[in-house]
Amino acid sequence: MPPDILLTNYVMLELLMTRQDDLDRTVMQAAKGLKYLVLDELHTYRGRQGADVAMLVRRVRERLNPNVLSIGTSATMAREGTLQVRNEAVAAVASKLFGTGVKPENIVTETLQRQTPHAEMPAGAEFIHRTHPLVGQLADFIAEQAMSGEDTDLVARAGAIYTRAVNTKTTVYLLRLRSRLTIRRARQSREMLAEEALMLAVEGRGRPRLLPKAEAMPLMQAGVSKNMALDRRNRELETAPQGLAALQEDFERLAESRSR
């Protein structure tokens, strides 16, 4: 029996519909009569990417079910104006993206009710909620600083801790993979860029061992057992990249397997 839910992204959905592998055809045949098409983080589909996804949604409807119910989720779609104004803005974007009329009254919103009292605010200070636009802008700024490495006093791209989660020195790497996809249709072709981030954990330094996923994932929740002196932390961070050379072949094999 085919699965009730197909979890994918717009790049892979595009490939499922355009490639001619037996598996792809089987999946698309099983998806005939699709009832719901759900896009998460709807606010990210804008510009050229938004146009690509909008065209993809229309092809999905034409091929699988002209009456498919399209659903989009987002916590930051619209922040300005009254509730009615925000719902109208969201409905307008959703209508363009899904290629079908979305009414403002069909927009489902949420309201938050704080269960704990606010801490006493100092004179001249004002509390702002995490959904405030300023919080989003500040988060974007910090993320940009982390990626550029320009302001190491504000944010760090790496850290070192003591934890009881491991018995041997273990390094956790965030590996960013980018794959260039060439999609050919009829006599035309276009290129798309697919990106994903993988977490890899390596045990030891002299003869490093790449941990399996079942052992690596819990390390993301590892707690700190005691403080690490600043000079010791700096030494650990300086020496950590030295082990990358021994892992180059492992990383390349992983990147090749993920690109297929």
C-alpha cells in the first residue's frame, strides 16, 4: 500500500514529476487523487523561488487532483496592521502561490496567553514578544554575523564543552552540502541549487571514528557538566580543524551519496 503522507521538498517534488525512473513513476501514480498539499514556512517562497514553487503547485494540481486542498503554514507571514489587514495580506499571497482563491476568513491565526508573569522591567525598558519584528531582524543580524565571522565577540560559530554524554573527545561538525541540479524538459534545461546541512560526530583525534547517526544525534542535546576555562576552550577550537584532513574522504563519499 502507498503511504498516506509524502514528506518532501519542492526540489525533490520537481524531480519526482520530471524524472522517468520506475520509482518516480510509481510514487506519482500512488499520489493520484492527492487530497492535501501542505507547504511549511510559506513566507520563504518569494521572488524567483516563489515563482518556481507557484508553477510547481499548478502542475501538481493538474497532474494529481484539480481539487486538491492547498494549505500553507507560517508564523511570520504578516506582522503589521490589524488582524483583518494581516489576514487579507496572507490571503493575497496564498492565492498567488496556490493559484486558487483563498479568502481572508479562511486564514487560521493564533493568540498567545502568557502563563507566567513578566519579570519586573527596569525603568525606561519595554517588553517585546518573540514575534515582534525587531526580534526577527535581530536574529537575522546575529545569524549573518555568525556566518561572516566578522564579530566574534557577538556570536560564535563554534564552541567547546565538558559533558558526560561522551567518554572520549568528540567533535561535532555541521556539514553544508550544495548540489547543482540540471532539470531537462523537452529541449530546454535549467539549473537549480539544492542545499542541505548535516550533523556529523567524530570520536577521537589520532584515529577518528565517524559515529553512526544513532550515536551522533543525541549529542545535539548533550548538557554541560562543568565550565571550561577560556584558554582551554580556545585551544580546543584551534586544534579541531586539524582533524578535517583525515575525514576528507568520508565527507566526499557522503556528499556523493547525498547528491544521488
